[in-house]
Amino acid sequence: MASIFTKIINGEIPCHKVAENDRCFAFLDINPLTKGHTLVVPKQETDYIFDLEDDLLAALMQFAKPIAGAIEKVIPCSRIGVSIIGLEVPHAHIHLIPIDGVADMDFGKPKLNLSQTELGTIAERIRKELADG
């Protein structure tokens, strides 16, 4: 059975897409820790990130780098935190999280409840920054 991320990539479940290429896909987390919290996933469905082939793992990080830069320009923060947990969805993914301190990356704290409109606006601003950057 396809993971929820595969269904998002295939357009079966809507998302606020930030970027896409032939191997990778990035979209806003619908339960973000902070505004701009973005998930970066390989299109290939692989449960554990360290089971990815080396070239795909490298491609995923290279894909994430300009997205992190765009998020940092759009969302006021000290930097973009990176987290790879891999327990909540059986599809490798990287969390890019705008942070001002380590506490901003606490997955145990309550998530933000942003409207679809606000998520759409954030995704649009990140996409624009990627295009202009």
C-alpha cells in the first residue's frame, strides 16, 4: 500500500507543494512545528532514509539546500533546523524547520493550526523565492 507521501506526490491527496524535480518533492507540513516547516521526500518510496541509494540520498540533500535557503528568506528565523526521524510515516523524509532555538524542534510540543489559506500563502512565497533566487 502506498504511503501518504506517495499519494501526495501522485496528486491523490492535496498538498502545498514547494518544489519538485524528477526525483524529489517538497511540501509544507500540515501540522507544522513552526511556520514554513517543510517536508522533503524522495519520489521513490523507501521507508528508511539510510536505505536510499547513495546518489538519491545525496540528491535529496542537494534538493533540500536551496529550499532551506528560500524558507530562511521568507520566514523570520535564526536558521533552518534539519531533522530526520522516520517513525511517523514509512517514507524517508527530511524536516526543514525554521528555528530560533533548539526548543523549536521539539516534536512533543503542540503543532500549529494554520489555515489552508495561510499554508498556501507561505508555500507561494517560498516558491517565488526559489524562482527568484
